[in-house]
Amino acid sequence: MKRREGEHPFGDKGQLIAFVLFIAAWAADSFYFRFFPQFRAYIPLLVRISIGLVLLIFAFVLVKDGHRVLTEDGRVIKLITDGFFRFSRHPVYLGILVFYLALSVLTVSVLSLLLLPFIFIYYDFIARYEEKYLYLKFGETYLNYWKQTPKWFVLKNKLKNPPE
């Protein structure tokens, strides 16, 4: 697998590991061990399906919109600030996290919900790496975008330093 411009060297492998760990935990909890079954009783199936489907659709829209940043050969040619990039600097990563959340909600998998913060920390780590690259590539243009747009949808940048 060829690494795309600006990506963390361990980005794809780490995402694959996170995916495998999450799916294993989710499947084991949802269909075999069924830890904390009492939680499933509090959330009706129709509610879980409704919330889960909304989250899944949102995740796919985020990922689809976010994939327009690269050319076919994997190069970043311009800074994209429209679409979902107006609301999040990392809509693809956000979409993946929302996808994981959707699966957890559908089956009320407590084990996978407990794994989500660690996966989020990993995605935040690779996002910071990419932000440094984008700052070096686009300079003040990226810094202005960074100041205007939250990293993860609603979390503003007030307490963080810019990617220098």
C-alpha cells in the first residue's frame, strides 16, 4: 500500500489495527459474550436502529466528502475548506469514528464503546501529524483555516497551539 502525501508513516497500518481490534471487540461483545446485557433492555431496538442508521449515513457522507482532498496519484494539490471541511478539518477520520459509534449503538456494545476513546486518541495523533504537513505546505492559508475550523466538528481550537 503506497503512502499518500502528508500521511503519517504508520497511518494506514494503525487504522487497520484499530479496525480489527474494534470489530473483534464489537463482535465478541455483541454476539458472543454480551457483556452488560441490562443496557440493551433500556434502549429499545427501534431506537437503536434509528440512531444507528442516522449515524451510519452521516459517517458515509463524511468519508465520501472527505476523500476529495487527494488527486488520483495521492497528492494534495489544494486546501479544501468547503463541504464538511467547513465543520471539521478531518471529516474522513470523523466519519470513521462515527461509523464505530454507530456499530456500538446498534448493539449496545459496552466493550466497543470502552475501546472508542483509545481509537480516538490514535486518530487525533495522526491528524496532528497531517496538520503539521498541511501547515508547512499551505502556510498562513492553512493557519487561518485551522483557526476558523474545529478539528473534530464542535471542539474549538481555543486551548491548543497551532500546528507549527
